[in-house]
Amino acid sequence: MPAQVQDAWSRLTGTVGRLTLAQRTFALIGIAAVVLGAVALTSWMSRPTLVPLFSGLSGADASAVVDELTSAGVAYQLGDGGATVLVPASAVYEQRVRLAAAGLPADTDGSGYSLLDQMPMTASEFQQETTYRRALEGELSRTVAAIEGVQAATVRLAIPEETVFVAEKSDPTASVFVRTRPGAELTADQVQAVTHLVSAGVDGMEPTDVAVVDAAGQVLSAVGAASVGGALADSRAADYEARVGGAVQTMLDRLVGPGAAAVTVNAQLDLSESQRTTEEFSATPDTPPLGASTTTEEYAGTGGGNATGVLGPDNVAVPGGVDGGAGTYSSTSEDVTNAVNKSTEVTRSAPGTLQKQSVSVLVDDRAAGALDMADLTAAVSAAAGIDTERGDTLSVQRMSFDTASALAAQEALAAADAQTAAAERNGLVRDVATAAGIVLLVVVVLTVLGRRSRRARREALDLGELAAARQAPVTLALPEDDLPVLPPAPPAPDPTAVRRAEIAALADEQPEQVAELLRGWMTTGAPR
């Protein structure tokens, strides 16, 4: 073993040997804490980042995917109740390709278009139609379940049978059952997206033919209506009111200052969709006709001798009633097709037309002291788009605002901010004090260890040899004439006093060791 290593080891063992039982205990606890912290930090830093490999898996698919990952030796973690499989980010794409080659995740729940693969060749027409409808329902259910906030979905289709009687044809309908995730709720836009998604997947189905119901039994969309309870109407009306109210509020804030005006907008929208077709015909006199035809009939002849005349009353012939003279007949008809212009206009009104609105504006009396209310009313009317012919109403009033609640709220917010700042300062002081205490403890430990190492490096001297050397006479072979005149030598120190001084110095430098030595002497007796 090299001398440096041996010297360091001897110093370490000597330092440990001079420590007391309490010091050794604290040293062991500190070393264990450092080792555990290093192990935990190393484990946390070496832990891979997990990302979802597949989500929304069924139980059978999750089991098959986990078996494949286990056989490949890839670490995984299950989440979302076993429906999501997470793997390290470095292996996600490789495992997706490998599992796709193995046919995973498969449609193990027997829904979707995989039903068509299981259909036998001897299936009847009814079985084929039923299987196709089930496959379409499964695909639509899976697509709806992929919407954010939807945990599971079930779609049922009612597709009427085809018939040769066109007048008796009915439209297909659909019912959608959705179960949302905990804490989530479908918005009006999401409900509308579900209705359009399902209706677009079935031939001949309209969005109004889809009914949507959630797990709480609330009807979100009914057949024949865009939404139940006016959810879509309320959403559009709220958007319009927020837009108009925001524009007016911004103008008033610049005019009278923030918080000095309040704006309320109430709008009524017409969500009915209508279509009107108009056809107009106009003749053009200067344009020649498209076609003309003339038909003429003429007849000329003489009367016969067998004419018996005109019968009179009671079938009695009137003598001389018909003369057997000559007769003529002429008839002319003309058919003309004129050039007529035809214009067809189709007008379709989109839902969401504003029927009427009412705007109410309140201005603080203190802020609007120098304002002309007529000019302010005109400005608000122009900003809100007020149309009196449509039935819109506008009210602009100047009143005194109650600022006590606002001041109380501001004071409460200020107190809360001050309390939060004080808590942050206290936490910072506590952290700094803890860090300073730790640093001070480390410095004290290092200082004590340094002192002990310096004491260990001191060399032991034999005081007996030193006293003998002091008492031994020194003889110099020099002539007496050449000897210098020296002052008288000081008296030799008392050996007992020297030993007492050394023991006192040792007791000052190493009080604990001296105390232990004295306790040992008192217990076993003084050394002889």
C-alpha cells in the first residue's frame, strides 16, 4: 500500500477513534442520508420519460398489448384505469410499428367494420343488413368517443326499409348516448358536432334527426330540434350580447373611466331556417315571337230537297221554316308563342337573425357630470346598432354608484396580497435560516475534524530525555583566557511544575479525553 494512502487511512481511523459515541452516531446518520439522497437522485434522473403508447383501449386489447411489451422486455405503466398504456419516449414509435405488425390493438370487442369480416357466405339479406347497421353503429360510437371529454358513446340507428312507394318514405333517425369524463360537460358546440358527425355518416339523415342524451338523463338534442332548451340559441345570443356589450363598455371606459359605467345587453335571435323561391315573368314587346301558327276552316254548300224544316212545339213541323238555299262556314284560329323572360330567385335565411335587442347603460353621476346625455345616448345607439323600426330599445341613465362594496373588495384583495407576501417572506426567511444552519453545522464539523487531524499529526516528545539533556554538564576545551564572560544561568525549572503545566495545557486542548481518563482512573484506580 502506498505511503500516502496508508497515511490517509491512519489519519481517518485515528479521527474516527477519537470521536465520541454521539459524534459517531450523527456521522453515521449524515453518511446514510447522503447515500440515500444520492441513490434517490440517481434513480430519478435515470428514470425514463413515459408517454402514451395507446389510449382508450378495451380490456382485451390492453391485455394483449401488455403481453407483447412484456415479451419484448419493454418497461410499461398502465393509466386511466388500464385503458392507457405508457412506455418510454425513446421506444414509443418502434413499439407502435411492432404492435401494428402484430395486429394490435385489434377490434376485440366485436364492433365496427370487423363484423363484416366474420359474416358467413350463407348469410341472408336480413343478416347482411343487420350486420352492416351494427358495423356502422360501432364505427360511429368509436368516433364519437374520441371527442374530448367523452368517455364512452353508443349510437343506435333507425334506418327504414326501402320501398317502391315514394310517398311513404321516412327519414332515418339516430340516438346517441354519451358518458362524459368526471368533471367534464359537453358544450353546445360539441353537441352540434356530434349531431352533424352522425348525420353525415348515414345517407339521407339530417342533423335534426339525431337525438343526444348524456349519462345523467339530460336530453342535449332532440329529433326535430337543433338543441333542447335553447342551448344553441342561448350560446349564440350570449356571444352577440358579449360582443355588443364589450364594444359599448370599451367606448364608455375611455369616456368616463373604468368602473364608472355599466352596460347590459339583451338580444333575441331567430334561429329558424327558411327558404323562399320567387319566379318572375316579363314580356318583351320588341322581341319577335318564338313561334306562330294560324288555322283557317271554310265551308260552302247548297241545301238538300229532303229538308223538312224546323220542328215546332210538340214535334209539329213548321212549314216553310228552312229554305233549301245555299250556306257557307268560315273559322280562323292563331297560336303565337311570345318570348317571355323568366327569373328564379331562391332566398335562404340563415339561423341567428337578430329580431330585437334592448340595451341599458348606467353612468356614474360623479363621472358624467359634464357630459351631454343626448350626445351620449346617440353615441351608444350608434355603437350598439339600435334600430327603432325593428323594435330595439335603449336606456341611458345617470345614477350614483355604490363604491363601498368595491372599496371593501379592494381592501380585502390588498389584505390577501399582503398576507400572501408575508407568507412568502416568512417561507423565504425560514428556508434561508435552514440553509444557514446547515452550512454552519457543516463548518463546525469540518473545523472540529480539522483540529483533530492537526492534533493527530503532532509528534510525541519524551520530556524525561529533555530534562536529562538540560541537567547534563557541557564541557568546552577552551583556554580560560578566551572564555567569554556569561551572565549567570537561570535556575533550572522544577520538573513537577513543568509536568503540571503540560497537563493543564492538555486539559485545555483535549478536555473530553482528559475527563474520560480521569473517570477511568476513578473507577479502576490511579496508575502506579
